[in-house]
Amino acid sequence: MLIQIPRREAKRAIALDWITAHLPAGATLNEKRMNEALAAVHDDTAAVRRYLVDSGRITRPEPGVYSIPNG
């Protein structure tokens, strides 16, 4: 489990890559399922979701829906 999200962008990128690797590749999840998946790696699921979307590691095709790219 990740204790905190790094402030430095380079370290945060490494952490976000690690988190993305723990998500089901190619899946589309509703917000509840995404929160459940993220809770396994960090307590602040909203912040992690925001970082993942902002960095382009996952997409949000519509409100409350998240797509995880394949590998």
C-alpha cells in the first residue's frame, strides 16, 4: 500500500505507474468499483483518481465512469 502520494512530479509519476499496474487493464469501471480497486493501494481514492485522470493514465469518458487502457 502507498502511504502518501509524492509531491515531486517525477516520484509521483512512478507511484502512479505502480498504482495503474494494480488496476484491471482494459476495464471500464464505475466510480464505486474504481474506488474499491484504488482503496487496495491508497486511502485517498479521490485524489488518486484525479491524479490518474489528469496524467492520462486512465480516462473518464463520462461522469462516474473510468476506463483503464490495456497494458
